[in-house]
Amino acid sequence: MLPRMQSRFDNPTTRAAGWMAGWLTLMVVIAVAGREAARELSVFQIMLLRSILGMFMLWPLIRAAGGLSAVRTERLPQHALRNAVHYAGQYGWFVALTMIPLAELVSIEFTMPIWSAALAVVFLGERMGARKWFAVLLGLVGVAVIVRPGAGAIDSGQIIALASALGFAISVVLVKSLTRIDAAVAISFWMLVVQSAIGLVPALMVWQWPSVHTWAWVFVVAFCGTYSHYCFARAMQLADATVVVPMDFLRVPLTALVGWLAYSERLDLFTLLGIGLILTANLLNLTRLPTDDEPVQPKE
């Protein structure tokens, strides 16, 4: 029994699911911390502080990996492109966070998997079997049930969230490409460096010193932002984007639950139905059949 359990944990898809559990937890927490910090600070300032503090928080991982030699890269232009796109998407995400309910924001964000899946097939040569496509589409149906776009007019917060999702999709594909050569710690390091450089001037133009209370939320944003992307990069090293991204569907019901508990945001029958569809899609995606393609080998 023990050897069988051990072999399951050695499976790259199972290990990728473990890293994605870390990603999900941190991303749910950052949604609350980001909203609280934005009550006082500009989004530009939150993003700059997140990146600068994140460099210090990432240092233990860099040191454990061998120091600065672990973050050397020959693909600096690709890192710069990925993080410019990600910065734009992240800025839109934080802005939308202040405009629409948490569950609605994350649900709209999950138009991202269909974009990233298509981009991964076109640019990375990944294969999408019928079962994977069905899992992605079922998850998106669950998202549509939660958002119910026909129930009312689409406001500017929803449009910003949709544009942010497209930016994240491009970023996901670029991360997957980078993981073929660079380690997760290097990808996280260059994310912080490039985004600090991009955000420095906009943040200084609106700078104000945070209160003690807001500093606490900023530290939470920095920690979750730094280590969530490390978890995501590790998951992408272990499995295809078409496997990893649908796991992220779980963030929708988790964020809906947090929005209900922390902000009394409505969790109705449609939301519960959408959650059920999303959970079903994830189970379908994670259940590997003997006929399925073997996962990619991890790069340690």
C-alpha cells in the first residue's frame, strides 16, 4: 500500500496539483489583502511595494538554490516581455478588484484558460485531447453561470477584468516557455526586478506613506504575490499548461466563499451551481486515463 501511495506522489501531475494548492491559497488571500490596501494606497504604489518587498522575501529561495548564479538567464528579453504583459494584466486586476465583487472578478478572469489553452496549442505545441477540451469548456460554463452576463449591463470593472484575463493568458504561455530553460526561482526573481523597474515612476508620482494598518496588508500582498508565482512556475515545470490552468478553476468557488464571509457578497443558487460545474471540470481534468498522453518530465 505504501509503495503505491508513494508512486502516486511521485507522479508529476500530482506534484503539480500540490504546487497549485499553494497558488490557490495565496491568490485567495491576496484578493482580500489587495482590496484592503487599496482603501488607502494607489494601485501603482501597492504593486511597487509588492515587488520590492518580494525581492527580500524571495532571497531565502535564491540562496538555497545557489545564490545569484541560480537566477542567471540568457532569456532576459523574454522575461521583460512576459513581465510587461503581466504587469498590465495585474494592474487591471487590482483596479477591477476595487470595482466589482471578488467572485465576479475571479469568474471573469477565468475566460483566461480558454485563451491560454489555445495559445499553448499554437505556440508551444501542446496537445489538447477531447477530454481536456471538455474539462476546460465545462469549467467556463460554470464561470458563465456564476457571472450570468445576460442578467445586466456589463460595467467598466467587468471590461477591465476581461482585458486583464487576456494579459494573464499571454503571461501563462510565456511562463511555460521560460520553464523549459529557467528554474522557477529565476522566473520569480526576474518578475520582481522587471516589474519594479516598470512601476517605479508611476508609483512615485502618487506616493504616500502607508499607515501601520495598511503596511500589514502590503506585506501580505508582497508575500502572497511572490510565493504564489513561485508555486505556479513549479506547477508549470511539472505539467502542461493545458493541465495546470484548469486546476486554477478552484479559485472561483474559493474566492466566492471568502467574498461571502468577509464582505457579505451574495452566494446564490446560480453561484453554487457554477461551483459544482467547476469542481466537476477539475476532477475530470485531474483524472488521468491509461490512454492519456504522458506528462512532461519535470526540470528540477
